[in-house]
Amino acid sequence: MSSTTEPIRPTDDVLDETEGAAPAEQAGKPKKNKSPIDVVLDFLSSVKVGVTLLAIMIVATAIGTFIIQKGTSGFREYYQQLLPAEKALYTTLGFLDVYHTWWFNLLLLTVSLNIILASIDYFPAAWRYIKKPVLKINQAFIKRQPYQESIVLPAGSVSIENIRAACEAVFLQSWAKGPLRILSSVRVRVTENSRDKSTTIYADKSVWNRLMAYAIHAALLTIFAGAFVGGQFGHKGVVRLAPGIADDKFISQGADENSDEEFRMPFQLFCTDIQQDLLDPKKMDLSAPNTLDWHTRVIFRYKNQDYAGHIHLNNPIDFRGYRFFQASFDNVGSARTVALKLTPTKGGGAPREVSVSWQPTTVPGIGTLKLVGFYPDFAMNGGQPDTASGDYNKPVAEIEWTPESGTPSRLWAFPQDIVENLAANAPVVAAKTLLNDYRVGMGDFEKVSAAHILQVQYDPGVDTVYLGCALLTLFLWMVFFFSHQRMWVLVEPLGDGTTRLSLTGNTNRNRQGFEKRFNLLAGYLTGKTEASGE
């Protein structure tokens, strides 16, 4: 392929290829002394500085992940296990509450400023691809491109319209129909050069891909903004719930009880039921290795409205900006349901069997029965029932009985084998097992811990973070699955009456896909193939 020997001059007819360079990096610009403010801004907008700050942020986030943070379940136990030197170091550096430290928030703001300044610096160069594409070229321009093809044809055998149509065809995606056609965004422009009578056909696709870096910057800024808001105004803690307990506060645990913080929620949380799915229900074992799942059923009471919720393992619940998920459980054994055996004390007759829970159960002829207490290792403490330990050594249930007409009273349900000996050996205790003409005994019961500990997380910026992550995923997909591809066809009349067609082009990524299009158009220009879309 022949070319001119004249050096390229930056005239209106032929544009030099300086696209993509930062303004401060473009060749030919005289250097000048910078003010201190410019020096600081150049430093803050540096890509190297941005990458370094991002690396530091990743390390800080990892620290906040691997070190148990203040307010989370188990923090106090973790803190007490630290060595004195570790306590002093972690406290001084803020490693126990990373996301609320001044230096982490300053890091977020600095990284955000770096992204903004870098975008301002580099955006004009990227905008040139959209507003001022290179529309006139010559042979010197072609030599600088990675892809080149040339052919000489007889005079009159070249049709500018046919070349234009071919350029448009090879750039159009076969699937890009209807609204999706905008993703290809093919541009074809024909420009004549009055100086040498040549014609340049310029075609490109997906020029918007040049701006996707700034869309990614916007997504990152959205994530950082949400993280900053969450770090400034968010809190996390724990709330202990057992059936029948209501609370509108959660506790952010500190190193000791004196450093605990209490935060109030704008609604009330009422626990209706807790449940524990055991691998082997026959075992008197409530530990995690014997448990499949923990369930906490609650009601959110907000502005005189009730909203039911079911929280269990790996299934948190969000309500009014607060997230609740299972964290731990009490080591004290309890019961979810209790099977009662009502044995008549007069006249004989068959015993009655009734199952009661923490919710009222109506029994015909007797009234309402409700489980109000459970003592896994029954003991008397100051005349009141208590438990000596959390293990199921001497389980006893406390039942509230409300007659069909009368006031509620409470009685105790001992295991059946103990009930039979109470009347003779402990008449005072035996009196607490009588329900009218029935003596109450306890059969089997569904094991569950006394209470569940829920982790509470209030993060007003979390929705913004989710939005930023969704946008980041979308924009990254658009960056790597599309590319800005450009081709030029230079039509030059030669002195012997023939016409030379020179094809060149480049792409910012996806070289394999571009080569396919380039070869397709080159084949058409040389007469080897017919131009068509993919």
C-alpha cells in the first residue's frame, strides 16, 4: 500500500490521533509552573493515588470483617478473650468499630474526591470521541492504525453509497432490533476533502462505551455515599426475645455492661413463638451441632398496625429500615409445647390429654390453659419456682388456668412419674398440681431454648449501596460486552485514472470481534465477500 510522504499537519482537513490522552498528557503542550492548589489537585486526581486508597479501603473492610465489631452478638465475649496489648491496639486504631471511625469516613471521602477529580480530568478526552470524531484521514494516519487493507480499482467502479451501506451492515448486530438497536448506535459519515478530492467514509459503533468508565465512577460514588450515610447514622445491636416478650429497643454491646448503648426503634417488636428444629429431638441437647434451624415468629407493631414476620437461619427480615436475623440463643432449656395429662381425682374415668403452648388453648369443660413458664431443672428459690441449671434434669412446666367463669390461677405440671408420689410426700406442692377434679401431669414436650438473640442492624444507607452495586454490575457488563469500534475507508483518485480504497480501523477492546468485522468489510471492498450483518 502506497502512502504520501508529506508530514501530517494539524489542519482542519486531517485531524491528528490524540484521542484518549489526558489533557495534561497530550504532546505539544508547553509546560508551565503550577500553583500549589494545582499540585494538590493533580495529586488527588492521580490514578495511582486512587488505586492506593482503594487498596487501603479493601484492607480496612477486611479488618472490619475478620475482627468482631462492637454491637454484634458475641462481641463482649470476644473482647474479654483479647490480650491487654490487643485491646489497647484495637481500641486506639478503631479496629473494633471500623465503620464508625473518623479515618474510615475520611478514606471514603478522599476516594470519592479522587474519582470526581479524575473524571473531570479525563472526561473531555473521552467526549471527543462522541462530538469530534476523526472524519478526514490520509495515508500517514492509516499507517498508525493496527489494521490496514488497500486495493486499487478501475475508475467508475467505486460507489460511495455502496461502501456506506456496507459499513453500516457490518456494524449492525443481528440481535439489535427495536429498542436494543440503540446499543449498537452505529454512525456512518461521508466527508469529502476538497484539497485532494478524496472521500472518507467513517463508521463506528457503540461510541457510548467510551463513557462507561464514568458511569462506573458514578456507581462507585453511589456505593460510597450509601456507606458513608450508614457509617454516620447506622447502628447495630442485639435484642433478646422469648414468647410473650415485647420490646422497642436493642442493645449495642460494648466491652462491658457500662459501655453498652441502647437504641430505640420506631416500632414495637412482639415475639409470639420460637422454635428449634433438632436433628435428634430425643436428645436433651440444644447445641448448634444438634440443630438444623432456629425460628423466631414476631409481630411488628407500627402505628396501630400489626405485621407478622418469620425470622430463621439465613432468612433475615427487613422492616422500616431495620434488619433482623438470627444470631444466637440462650443455653437455658425451655419448651415450645407441653403435653398435659389430666387424671380425674374422683370417680375414676379416663385421663384427658391436652397440648398447651405459649398461646391460650381452650379446653371444653375446663377453660383456657396457657404455658407461662418452664423450668428445666426445677428448684424453689425464696418460695418461688426457679431453675438450678439450664439442663433438662427436673423439667417442670408452669401453666396458667383461666376457668370459664373465674379468675386465672397458676399450677405446676411435673413429669407423670413424679406426680404420683407428690400427694404422699409433698402435699403442699401436690396442691399446685390440682385443676378442679383433675391432677395435672406433664408428658412429652417440644424442646427449645428459653430465648433467641436477634442481631439488629439499622443502616439508612443500605438501599443506596444496593442501588450502586446493581448499577456497577450493569455498567461492568456493558463495558466488557460492548466496545467502541471504528473504521475508515479512504477513497482516493489516482493520477492514472484509477481509484485506491484504503481501509483502516481500531477498537478499544474485543479485538477478535473487531477483526471479524474488519475482514468482512475488507472482503467486500476487494470483491471476495458480500457485506451483511452478523
